[in-house]
Amino acid sequence: MPMKPYKGITPTTGDRVFVEETSVLYGDIFIGDDSSIWPLVAARGDVNKIVIGQRTNVQDGTVLHVTRRSTQNPNGYPLIIGNDVTIGHLCMLHGCTLGDRILVGMGAVIMDGAIVQDDVFIGAGSLITPNKILESGYLYVGNPAKKARPLKQTEREFLLQSAKNYVSLKDDYL
């Protein structure tokens, strides 16, 4: 069983969620309806919470973690991921907030306190530095990531289509 308790709190899910058996999820994690967690994902909701929205997919080898509460940061940084988000292979998301309809390219890293607004593409291998805000409707690329250009209408449509594709794939696995 990939979902394990930490201090008596076990991850929970909505309806029709796929969690692949080689992934490992600990603690205070909620996964919304029709979402999917793919092979070798590691998620630790140990010192703060992780919330994953509906129809969101977290692909192979991704690491999800949080930042603890402290006197300097009383709330710490939970990891909040919105609806219809595609997180590519081998990403690292740490104590950040992602809105809806986002694509995080393979190998991207998003650090503590970063906020990614709705309808954003993050290019493969990009580094989103701590506390950076990524504005809705743009492509961001690089290390550190910079705003590259506005998204085309076809790219905006793809954000939702990518999530739908993974809902369908998840249903095949279920």
C-alpha cells in the first residue's frame, strides 16, 4: 500500500483516484477526484499538508514536499496544487502553490513560497526560485525561470486537454 500514516494521519482521496503501487505517500495528503499519482512518486505530508486538486496528474519520479512551520514562517509552506494540472516526469515541488490548468515540464523545480497562477506553462528543466510569482497566461523557461511569452490559444486549450488525457489514461489503469 503506497499510502502510509505519519503521526496517525494517512493520505486520503476523492473518487476515482489512481495511486500507482510503487509511489510512496506519507501523512497529511489529500488527492482530489479523478487525479492520478504515477510510478515512483514520493510525497511527504509530514511537517505540513499537501493538497492535490481534481483531474491532476503527478507523473513518474516526481517529489512532492512541504516546509515546516517556524517562528519566522508560522504557517510554513504547504504544497497546494490546483485542478487540471499536469506535472511532468521527475519534477520537484516544494512548499509552493499552483493554480488551475498548469503544465509543469519534465524535470522542473518549484521552490518554497512560489506561486504559479492559473493557465501557465513551465518549460522542462526550469527552476522557479523561492517566493517567485508566475503570472497567469504565460510560458516560463530557464534557470532561473523567466517569462518568455504569452500563451497561444492552442496552448491554453492544451492545458485542459492534457489533464483530460490523463483522466482517460488513469481510468484505463483503474
